[in-house]
Amino acid sequence: SNSIPPLRFRSASAHRASRRSRIMSQCESAADAATKASAPVYKSHHFDSTKWEAVSPRDDDIIIVTAYKSGTTWTQQLVSELVFQGKEKPASVSDLSPWVDLRVPPAEVIGPALEAQRHRRFLKTHLPADAFQPFFNPKAKYIFVGRDGRDAFMSLANHYEKASDAWYGALNDALGRVGPPIPHFSKMGDIATWFDRWLSEGWPTLEGETDGWPFWSYFKNARTWWQLGKEHDNILFLHFNDMKKDLEGEMRRVAAHLGIDVDEALLPQMVKACTFDEMHKKADNFAPLNGSLWANGGKDFMFKGTNQRWVGVLSDRQVEMYQEKAKRELPADCAEWLERGSR
């Protein structure tokens, strides 16, 4: 005979717990919506921050963060060595680890490509933390790479000066650009003249920025990630100077942060693969579109990897202005770390 299953009554305490969980979930959803609504949307000749909406997050994702020209590609190579440890990589580092918020290629291209990756993913962003906040995953691992702003500026100047017509075409002519085109480097005047504008003016579509023209703010990027790092222990701060002084030591720090056990037998060759000399030999593997966006290919993209090139280029007055700006824009410990590193 068909027996009637007994009715199951939930206790009052279970009912209360379920209701509490539902309310908390609704509150979290409302908080997420509020965070998303208050986060600035970054769109310019380079940026489209909404492209992160096309990326389905994974809890083991690794996100490499910099303003620019601070050791981003170096860190991508270092992470790739840790992820693959002696195995052949399925593609070039620039293809494996795309800059998601670069507005080209569009979201409908990058989303499926990243979904298809079966290895542990390591992605790149140049967004400040407030613009990235809607996509921040507390379970993922972040690596913020810092460098003295004057060194980053000098490297940016080389990157900009050596850009090919294809670079300008990709940024200025692809559909969907918001705001003015990036001007040609030849319109900048000399590097010292451009530095004054870079230091004191933001790009018009990036609201509230006060430096970085015609790219984006170095100071806001560093400040917002530094502040977020005080609240979350899944953000590691890595400095260009420290990597130059002790590449193996910094590689071990990154491995520990990512929860990766390093095969000691493979470590020497992994470290060697991350030296500037070795990377420069294969520079086209690391530059976007295999270096086709720069006059001399990847070797222009990865130029010298040295610091202090601003000495003798910037005047004493400009150095003083830079230090005053850093003091105004950054927490004191952040300003000190950016200038010197940790070691």
C-alpha cells in the first residue's frame, strides 16, 4: 500500500535560523549592489572596467595588479613559472595572462577564452581598487607590484615613445572608445615637459584623478590598493627593487602567498627564466600581440629594467614637486615603500 510520508515540522529555532540566513543573504546582496553602484566605471582609450563582468571568478584565481611599468610582465613570468613548474606552457605569457580591463579585445572574446583555461589562472588589471571593488574576490590571491613613480614614469615614456601606428590604431580606432583619443607622443614636447602634466593632470574620463595624463593615475592606483591591503590578507605587496635585489627570495614569498609548493630541484632554472636577460631574449613572448605594437617589437616593450633613469632628466624642482605630490596623495608608509621597497 502507498504509505503517506510523515510530515516534517521544523523547530522554531531552525525556522529562525533559516530566516536569519535569508535576511543576511539579502543584506549581502544589497551591500554588493551598493558597492557596484558606488564603484567608478573606468572607460577611456585604454580602459573598459566592465569587461570583468565577463569573467566567471574562480577561488584559485591569481590577479596581478599595478598602475603601470612597475614589473607587471616580470611578475606574470614569475607566477607562470610557479604555476607550470618545469612543464611546457600552453601559450605565451601575454596570451595566458591577459590584461582584462584593456578595452580590446571585447568581453565576448576574452570571457570564453578565460573560461576555457584549465590551469590555475593568473590575470592582470591596471584598475585602481575602487573601480575593481565589484569584482574583488576574497578567496582569490592578489599581488600588487610597486615601483617608485619616477622610475615608472621613465619606463612609461619609453613605452609611449616607441609605440607603433598599430598601437595608436588599436586604442583610438577600435569601436567603443570613450573620451578623446590618446595623443601622439610627438605632441608631448620633451619628457621633462610632459612630466609636469603627468604629475598634475588626470585624464578627463577618469573622474577625480589628478595625475597620469594622458594615461591614468599612478598615485590613486597605489593608494587604493594599499588601503585595501590593510583590510584583506589575500593581497601581497611586491616591489620592483626587492625583485632586483633578491629574485629567488621574492619568488619564494610569492609561492607562499599562492600556496604553491616549489620543487627545489627546479627552482634555479625557474629563477633564471625570470631574469631580465633571459626574458629580454624572448621579449616577443611577453609583449602584447607578440610585440607588434612597438617599433622594435618586444625589446621596446621590455626596454632596460633599470631604475634612476630620471636622474639628470627631471630638474630639482620637479623632483621636489613629485615628493610633495607623493606626500599629499599617499599614506606615509605607502610613499616610503614605493620609493624604497621593503629590503
